[in-house]
Amino acid sequence: MASAEHHRCNAMNDREAKSRAVKILAKSIYRDLEAQGFDEKQIVALATELIAEVTTKMSRGHEKSAQVA
């Protein structure tokens, strides 16, 4: 039982660390884009394109798993 609890704790710490890293990365990318002269609308357009890419990949993965079933 202690092993399962330890694994769950490590997984939670890993998720928390990755979540923190994502926030730091986002802030860094934002500052870099701003320093390169991108305005807020252009940065939002980039974020929108990133979301579209992830959404497309997720839907492709969903389609593949539906075909297998």
C-alpha cells in the first residue's frame, strides 16, 4: 500500500512540476515575442494556432482509437 501511495505522490509532484514549467515557459515565450516586436494580437494569433494544432492532433488520435474499436 505504501508503494502505491509513493507512486501517486511522485506522479502528483511530476504533474505539479510540469505545470509550473509550462507557466514559466509561457511567460518566457511571451516576453521573447514581445521583445521581438510582436503585439498582443499577434501573440494571441500564435496561441490560437498552437491550440488548433493540439486540437487537430487530439481529434486524429480519437479517430484512430475509434477505428481500432
